[in-house]
Amino acid sequence: MQTIDTVFQRELKRLIAHRILDLKDNLSVNSYENVADFKYLMGKIAALNDMEDMIEIAQDAADQRNR
């Protein structure tokens, strides 16, 4: 049986992955007027990847506390 936390975590990861794919699609269009716009988009992708890592770290910490 899945808890609400497990379902929430799975859905959040799915949304993050979908958003990253959308941003990567924007990169493929390459319609940036300057380097700053490109760097901003790359920063958003990096932040979302970091968020996925933080979710895993938080889950591991929560699992350790619940033992």
C-alpha cells in the first residue's frame, strides 16, 4: 500500500522530469537573443536536477528517522 508521501514523491519526480524535457526542447529551438537567456535556461534545468537529488536525500533521511 502506498502512502500519500510516496504518491506525492512519485508525482513530483514525474513533474520535474517532464519540466526538464520541456526546457530541453526549448534549448533545441535555439532562439535565444543573448547568452544570458541561454544560461538562465541551463540554470533552471540544473536547479530541477538538484531538486530531484534533494528529494532522494530527504527521503533517505526520513527513512533513517523512521527506523
